[in-house]
Amino acid sequence: MKMSVREARAEFAHALAAAERGEEVVITRNGHPVATLGPVVEEHHKLDKALLDAARRKHGLDQATVSFDDRFDDPDYSREVLGLNR
């Protein structure tokens, strides 16, 4: 979402609500972006895609294909796979 400085002043609560919903609000002056308002992202929640891709290549997972058993969402199947049905 884009807002001018004037709109941001007048509708700050609206911009803040958008940020809380996860949107990034770009504040513009004379049509040029000058600031952004967005949701807080905790450092431990950020993913570094380049680092993940490098790890996948290092361990040969970049060539792997993943498939899930049709029973994947079944709690009984999960207990069986994890050996918790003993």
C-alpha cells in the first residue's frame, strides 16, 4: 500500500492497522518513497534464502524430490512413524 505523507498523517490508524495485518505501507513525498511502515519481524523468524539454498546444495538436497504419504496428516500414522504406539 502507498500513502503520501499527508495521507499517512491523516490516516495513521489505518496505516498502522494495515501493518498489523502484515502489509507494508510505503510513505511517499512528492511521489517518491521515503519510508516504510510494516509488521515487526522477529530476527529468529527471518529466513535467509541464500543460506538455505547453500545448505541444500551442500547436502545434496537440491536434487531431492519430496513426496508425502497420503496418511501424512493422520495422527495415528504419525505415532506409528515416531514409534509412539509401543
